[in-house]
Amino acid sequence: MRTVTAEFCPEFETGSATDVGCRRDVNEDALLARPDWGLWAVADGMGGHEAGDFASSAIVRQLDTIGHAASGEDLTSRLMDRLLLANRLIRARGEELGGSTVGSTVVTLLVHGCHYTCIWSGDSRAYLLRNGQLVQQSRDHTEANALLIAGTITPEEAENWPRKNVITRAVGTGNEPQCDQVCGRLEPGDVFCLCSDGLTEHMQDHEIAACLASMPPQQACDALIRETRNRGARDNVTVVAVRCTAASGTGRWPASDILDDLA
């Protein structure tokens, strides 16, 4: 038995939506969808009007200059370079505002060939829906999650932690952005979801999964935003959904090309 691998060209269907919510006057979230580059991003600014919205927009503006990468490593390198530039812009903005703390979370999906990478800083999340199972790819950079990982508090306590929304990382709050990343191989039918915490404050994972599984990406994003607003939307809310399929005429996916080797 041997596995025959073959190159393939994935295609993407993207949906995206952002909303100010029910209690905010300014939308401090920003998003980017560049399937032609294999790049999607959500940023959630912090620092109030003229600060948080500047921070998230600065990140998206920088990422929107990445262009076509020669490899997955090149794409990752370009992204980190842009985040470093955005970090400098955001810190300069904080100094202009009298030393205020200004920053933004960011979560990104990068795809090159049949491989994906999620890179993030903060508590905006990346999910992957595969074979009906929704798995969070990112890990929240929050005070509550750090205590949970350390075993100091239980999952139930983390859910109701009084400083639940205190983040421990964000672009602009340090000399350099601190990011984590996970990598994997694409499979047919994969659906990724990037979102700000305005969504996960009101929607449970199984509800997100149900929308992603039953609707095209744009309809899923619209439905998630609509239901979040129905539940009070205490924060800005942003969702990007990306469905991956094998392009027609590019052959079967590697995982399915398993042949009996009788030689």
C-alpha cells in the first residue's frame, strides 16, 4: 500500500461581515479578505475612538500590501513584517494621544498551495470546521485562559472570570508584536472562521458550527451577525468565513489518492 501525492490548486469561497453592535458608537473592528493572495484577517482595536479603530485599520492597511508570495514561508515572513510596521504606527499613535495604551488583536489565515497557517495575537479567534467538527485553531491570549492553562482556575471559573476579557497580547502594546501560529494541511470541504470576540461573547461553538455547516460562507456570516445583534451585541462583531474546495481539473486531493501497490 502506498500513498500517491499530487499537487492541487484549492479554490475558496469567502464571506465577510462586520457590525458596530448594539451598544457602541464606533466600529473598532476591521477585516481583510484577499483570496487571490491566500490571506484573510480580522483585527479588533482597543483604546477607544480615534485609537482602537486606528489600530485595527493600521493592521489591515499594512496586510493589504503583502501581494503574491513565492512560498508559505515567504507569505508568513511578509505578514510578520507588516505586523511589525503596524505595531510601530500604533505605538506612535499612542504617543500622539499622550501615552495612551492603543492596540489591536489580530487573527489571520494564510494559505499557500495545500497548506494553511493561522497566526494571531490576542483573543480574536480562528476556527476550522472539518467533517462536522469545529475546532478552535487559535488559543486566546487572555488573563483567564492563562490561568486556565496553568491549572489555577477551572473551565467553569474561566467562563465567569471577572477579568475574562483582559487580553495579554495585542499588536501595538509592546516593542514588537507577539504572535502564535499553527499550521496544517487543507482538506476538501474545510471551512475556516475568523472572528472578533464580539461574536464569541454571544454565540457558542456549536451554534457557529451549525451556521458554517448549513450555509454558504456569506450567508453564514450574515446569520451570525444577525443573531449576535438579536442577543444584544455588547461589542463590535466581525466574521470572515472561508470554504475550501479542490479546483476543477486539478485532480484528486492527496489524501484520497491511495493505491494498492502490487509490485
